[in-house]
Amino acid sequence: MARLLGVDIPNQKRIEASLTYIYGIGPVTSSRILECAGIDPDTRTGELSDEQLTKLTHVIGAEGIVIEGDLRRVLQANLKRLQQVNCYRGIRHRKGLPTRGQRSKTNGRTRRGSGKRTVGVARNPNAKKGKV
């Protein structure tokens, strides 16, 4: 596996698809990076030379693309800010509810968790054995 910006990317895939393994780089950004670096998108990652890999790293830095840990830190700071200013979205994040206007009375199980806790039936130890 090739290592690019601290992330292992697969050797057997096309470089265009392999770049998307880096958090913060999607298909559109990947193709834009390859265009700036002058690398054919159909090239397999394992076929790239060290010079081309360093060129990719340089282009990602020069374009100002925020990736991996820095991007995660920015997103966490954004959520923390929303919660501190007590805006509606911040309150919904704090309570663990949907933040983008979805109904939550009947749906939203993913965010709210299971609503019903099922309790197993306990059998009376003094009950008569056999048919009920």
C-alpha cells in the first residue's frame, strides 16, 4: 500500500479512486488534484513514481485542501461553537436529536436510539409444571 499524507491508499485501484480514501477528499476534489498535478486518472496507484507521489502531496498542500485530523478538528470546533451560542442546531446536537428539520415524533430512531425497552417475562417459580 502506498502511503500519502499519513494515510494508506490501495495500490491496485486507480489513483482517482485511491485519493478518496483520504478523509476530506472526494471524487471531484480527487480529479481536480490530479489535473493540477498532471497525472493520468487511470493510472494505478502502485505504478506511480516517488516523484509523482511527492507532487500529489505538494498539490494538496498548495491548493489549501483541509484533510484528515485538521478537518476533523475544524468540524468539532464548529459543533462546539453552535452548542456554546445556544442556537437551535446546537441544542439539537446537544440532545442528540436530528438537526436538519426531520420529524422526530415517530421517526428518527437512528439519532434517538431504541424507544422501547423490552423486558422478558419472568415465570412464577411457584407455578405448576406442565401445560398452562
